[in-house]
Amino acid sequence: MAAESEHVTQNQSIEEITKDQYLTFIIDDEEYAIGIAYIQEIVNNLSITVVPQTPDYVKGIVSLRGDIIPAIDVRCRFHKPEKEFDEQTCIVFVEYQGYQLGLIVDKVKEVMFIEEDFIAPPPSAKLSYYNQFVKSIGQVGDEIRLLLDLDKFLLQD
Amino acid sequence: MILLADFDRESMLDMFIYEMSQLLEQLEQNVIQGESGFSMEAINEIFRIMHTIKGSAAMMMFTNISTVSHSMEDLFYYLREQNPTGVDYGRLTDFVLEGMDFVKVELGKIESGVPADGDGTEIINTMKGFLAELKGGGKAPAPAPAPAAAPAPAKPAKAAKKKQAPPPPPADNGVRYEGKIWFSEGCEMENVRSYTFIHNLEDKVTDIWHDPENVIDETASEVIKKNGFKFKFTSKLPYEDLCKAITSTIYLKSMELKIEGGAEVQEDGVKKTYKAHVTFEEGSEMENVRAYNMIHSLENKVEIIKYIPEDVLDEEYVEVIRKSGFILVVATDMKYESLYNLLQEPVYLKTLKLEEITDPDEVTLPKEDDSMVQEEEKLEVPPVQEEQLAVIAPVKAPAPAVPEADAAKKPATQHMISVNVSKLDLLLNLMGELVIAEAMVTQNPELDGLELESFVKEARQLHKIINDIQDTVMSMRMVPLQSTFIKMHRIVRDMCRQLNKEVDLILIGEDTEVDKNIIEHISDPLMHIIRNSVDHGIEMPSVRREHGKPEKGKVILEAKNTGGDVLIIIRDDGEGLNKARIMQKAKSNGLLRKDESEYTDKEIHQFIFLPGFSTNDKVTSFSGRGVGMDVVSTNLEIVGGSVLVDSTPGEGSVFTMKIPLTLAIIEGMTIKMGGAKYTIPIISMVKSFKATKSELFHDPSGNEMVTERGEVYNVVRLYEFFGCQSEITNIEDGIMIMLENGDQKVCLFVDELIGEQQVVVKSMPKYIKKIRGISGCTLLGNGDISLIIDVGGFFDK
């Protein structure tokens, strides 16, 4: 327990430093964003080993320099149709609450600032189950970024 | 705590806890062995341990621990000095164990960072009461003086120390000494060291007086640093023994000890002049340079008066040094043996003769002087056995005692070091990486099809070395089961006393070694099985007599090595498992899956390992809740072990725990199935074979079976089991692997075998929930991941 809370406080301080910075990636036509504090590494082209008897969005495990890390298909998690991996497909490695995970995304776009003032809560009406993964909505000029709720996205079944 | 604030208390605490737990373990063992009556050695040993515990606790300022151990020490002091007869050793043991438990609890508190605030007064009082009882009742015909006087001699010493009283007049039966010690510069905490020093002397000497008086005060450090630590004491021990005791202090730089007011007996702090005569190994070449190096390396440590030949760097002296050696005259305040050790360091040193001399000028004569040559011959001719260094002791008397003691101590102190487990873990991880990296290089796909004669040869050599390193790394993690086994004595003893049973615990093969990580997991299961055996297995003495068995029951705890596994066998000569009761209980719990008559004895026995299963109607403090045996099987599963039970009614039962030697690196067979690779531990594989369609059949419920050499086995198709796709579904295209788990066998159908390889077991990421049939994963030589098959998973109900 102690180790976990320590972990959180550590994350918080990193969070402060990297506040307002987000990595954005694309699934279909939407652009999603994750706070950059959680991002460890982006790798494209890693071979994924299938693990039986896991939820469909767990595509398998990958080895990142000797560490074994599960790879989660973000499309699958959003219940979007599967797509062949192409040269733009990337695995974004994140560390969250002590879990190390790889997120398979269609394409990584950029690192950008989204100021707190331009972040709004999502519409209160939950029209579908899957939009619960969106924590808030960031506006950059006249474009929209969907900020992921990592808690729900990564840790909820 | 002011005292301790300045240095790293954490590391000292760690050390303290570590030492204390070791001492306690040792003590427990001694106490339990002595329950039926202590031998003199046992009492001395216990007394010594108690004393150390008391001392360390006092030094770390855990007064409650030190007072409790002090009162236990008093008890044993009485036993040691008075050797009373008719002592109730059972009760004595109870008290000591109780006291130890108290210390253990306090240690636990310290370890978890809670203040050790336990109150030991009750224990102390009971012990005092017992001691008084002993003294009162012990009107034994011992020719001893009045028993009450017994503990007295120890106390004045302590009192004197505590109150810092001026020296009382010397006792008539001992010599009063005075002395002074200096600690090495930079050793820090001189005051604590002085305290320990005094403390260590306590049982050898009496009436200790020291200056500065209050060593615990921090300012004392400075004083000690400046003036040395002065002390006076009275002792009956011979001078040499006292010297020995004093010189064993760590970080001691020099010491003085003399009879109070009398002439100095020895003074180490004063500079003495030594002559060292050195010869080098034949064929070592460049003797002059070596001599020069030696001088050079000594320059900072001792005062070099002269050396012969003087111009060592001149090449013409090479021959001279080669023939007649090299003489070095130094002045130093070092002790003889430290100087000797220092001089011994250079490589290619053949002989070293070190003498103390009075007049350095006497030594001048180097040039092929007769005496020199003679000496030389003396050195060569007498059996300077093999390449041993000849030592000629200095003329002064007291010194020889010290080197001897040193030599005797060395093997014990220098051949063992304690290492933090996390370092070993790190080493093991790196070892794993090395094994993988080696495979990545030697099985690199770019090498495919190349003719690489010498590469292959070198690679084989590399592989051999890596294997050796791996064995060594693994062996470093191996710990004998001894300490785990010995703990069981206590459990058996406590239970016997409470249940009024008589049980002998016999240990066999306790020196069998098991990986450190695994040992942690088997201590609990072992305890539960032992409890079970004593509680359920062994009958009451009266019942045993009726059955014609010896009243004293027997539990045999045996460990042995069988290749990749260690077997721990717990055998008792009790009544055995009651099959009918187990069956009945299983039925009422709804555990039966087939007809009652179909169950074999083994299957029935295996029921006791299910959670919540207890045939005992009463819940006792030891069993009846049905958790014990369940813990056994789950705990063993964690480390990939298993447990079997066999029993003969009326004759006893046998529990066999099978545990792997190590968890980290296993021999694996890599197989392919549906595009993915899996690794099966070789240990679980019996054989592989091709099956034909005609050997395959199904039972009415659709279970697939295969006959092989006249026996029938269940077939598990791996792709079906894991719910994967595979192109190979025809039984004749793939291959069968026969697996065994305990005494059950099953045939696994896979696409193809790839090859045998050592793999480093990595655990699955915790994000992925436990998957039945998979125990972990590993990296293959080409960087691919392979899942490690958990053979036990195929045998689950």
C-alpha cells in the first residue's frame, strides 16, 4: 500500500511539470489525448504474442527490452471494427497506477499544449457505454481533442 | 536516541534485527534440545547467546528487550554457577521460550517501524520467582556456598558500570590491570565502540572502571579520539587471554595493557623496528622492480628506515635480490601481525621473514655476506612446506598468542559474508538477460546457412562458461532447509505440552538446499502438516499403549533431492487417515463427483487438501478449522510444487511435498501451436510420440483418448484448451507429448516440437489475470515471447 501511494505522489509531481501537455493519437477520424506524464515510449513495429483466454482487447504481450508488457488494442476497447496494422500503427507505452501497458493506436499525431481553461467536461448525457472512457474535451483552436480517462479505460473491465 | 541520530540508524537496525533473529533461532534450538536436561555446554552456549542479545539490545537502547534477556541470563547464570539438581527443565524451557517470544514480538515491532514498547515486567517477575524457587528449593547437596550469593559476582560489575562508580578496591582473587585503547581514525562512534568493548569484557573481568565515564554521551567520542579510551579492571584470566579479548575489538588501532601501577607488560602503540627479509618466487623476473614496488607501497603506512640493496632500481641488483633476497628495515607502531600481513601482499612473494630488532644499524650487511647466505640457506633448506611463508615470531613473548588466535578465527570469519537478497535477485535477473542475450547472438537468424566453424566452437565455449556462471549464481541462492526444519522442533514441543502427547521429531537430510524464494513458501505448509501429524496423527500415550506402540510417537521430517525436485517427506507413526470419516465428510460437503466405490485410496486422501475440509469435529487451537491443509496445497502451487498423502490405518501417514529446486531458470521444450510458441518444462515431459487415428477413440461423454504401449491416456488438444485457432487438427499431422503431474499422465496434442532450451521464467504482467494452463512467459533467443505451460493446469477437475 505504501509503495502505491508513493507512486501516486511521484506521478503527481511529474504531472505538475508536464501539466497541460498531451500526446494525441488518432483512431478513425477522432483525435484522442493522454497526459504526457503517463507516456513512456512510442514504438512501432513490435511483434505481439497472443495470450489465450484474455479479453478481446488484450491483443497479447510484447517484450520491450526484456520487460513483458500487455498490449491493448484501443480500437477494440472502443468497440470499433478491427483494422489491419500498417506502418503507421504504433504501440504507445504508458505507466499508470503501477501498471505498464502498451496501447495499440492507428497513428500517433503530436505533443501539444491544451490549457486547462479550454478543457470542458463531456456532455452529461451518457449516450453510449463507450464514451465513458472520455474524461473531458479539450479545445484547440476550432478543433476538438478527446481526453482519455485512463482509470476507466485501462483498469475497468 | 540522541546518540543514534547522527549515523545511519536504519542500516544498524537492519543488522541488529538480522543478528537478533539468528541468535533467537540458535537459542530456540538450544533450549528445546535441552528441555530434558541441559548439558554444561548447552548452558554456556545459551548463556552466551542471552548475553549477546542483552548487550546488543542495550546498545540499540531497547531496554525492554535487554531487561527481559537479562533476567533470563540470570537464570542461566545460576544454572551455570550452581549446577543445581532437580530443576524443572520443562518449566524453565517454558519461561525461556516465553521470554524469547516477547523478544520476537518486540523485534517484529522494531522491524515494522513501531516503537518497541512491550512491557516485560511480568515475564521478568515470573522468572525472578522461578529463580527464587530454584534457589530456595535447590538445597541440593551441591557443595556450593549459599545459593543466594551466586548471581552476585556478575552484578557488582554491572552496577559499577552503570553507576560509573570509582574503582572499588581490587578483589583479592584477581589481578588489577589498567590499559588504554585507540581506535582507527575515521571509524566514528568511538563512544559506542568503547561501550561495546567494555561490554564484551564484562564476562571476563570484573570491577570495570573507564574514562571517559559516560561513554554513551556523545562528547565522549571526541575525548576517546584524542586521549584514547582508558580502562581498569580486575581479572583472573592470564594476560594473553585478556590481550586476545581486547585485540578482537574491531577498528582497534592499538592497545596497552599492564598491571595496575606495575611495569608495562606490552605496549603496541609504540614504534618498534622490524627487519623484513623477502625473497621472490623463482622466475618471477624483475625482482628489483618488485622490491621497489613493495617499498613504494609501504611508504605511506610505515616509516622506512632503510632497505638493502639500496639502489633497487639498478638492474645489476636483480641477481642479488634473486639470490639472497631483499631486506627492508621499517619502524612502525603496527602490531607484528598486521605488518606481516601488509608485507605479505605483493605477488610472487616466496618467503617473508619478519623480525623485531632493536638496532637498525646492525642489519646493514647485505653484500653476499656469509650470515646472509646462511640465513638464506636456512630458509631454503628447512621444509618450508610447499609455498608456505615462513614466519619467525618476534622475540617478545605475548605476541604469538595473538597471531595464533587470528589464524584460528580466520576460516570462520572470512569465508562467509552476508549479502542482501535484493542483490542476489538482481544478479539472477542479469543472469537471465545474459542467457537470453547469448541465445540471441548464437542463434541469430543472420547466421543461418553460414559455414562458421570457429564461431560455433567459440560459441560452445561461451555457452559452457555461461552455464557455469548460472550454476554458481543459482547455488548462491541455495539455502539449506535446516533453519526451516529446526523451527518445527518448537511447534512439536509446544503442541506436545498442550496436548499431553509425547512426540519425537526426527530430522533427516536437513542440509538439502533449496532456492531462497522457495524456502519462504514452504515453511507454512510444513508447519501445517506437522501440526496435523501431531494433532490428528499421533494418538494419546494411553491409546498408543493399548495398540502396542511405544508411548512416544515419532514424526520423521525428511528432505531429499531427486534431480530437479526436492522431496520433503513427513512421516508419522500415528493412527493414519480415517478413510471412512473423510468419505463421509466429502459426501456431506457435496464434493463427490463419482460413485463412492470408485474412489481410490489416494483420491480419498487427497480430499483433505480442499479448503474448509476438516474431519475434526472440535475446533482446537491447532486444528479443526479446515484451513491448514488447504494452505499447504495453495502455497505449494505458488512455487510449482505439489503434495501427496498416503496412509496406512493404524500405522501412520506419509505426506510428500514435491517442490522445484529453483524457480528462475528451467529447462524447457519449445513447441509450436497455431503460430505461437509455448514452452513446456522438460521435467514434466515423459515423452513425445506420433499417434495414429486408429489409436484414438472417444468415450461416451466425448473425451478423447489415445492408447500408447497398451495404456490409455486422456488427450488434451492445446488449441482447444486455449480456445485458439490452429491449422493442424489432424492427429497424424501434429505430435503428442505425454506430460506427468504427480502420478497422473495426460497427452498434449501440439503442432510441432521446436527444440530444447534453457529459459528464464518471467512472470506474466499483472494486468493479465491468471490463465489456467500458463504459468509465466519467457523470451526466446530471437526475442520472441513464449508462454510457459503450467502442466498442472491440464489436470484440474
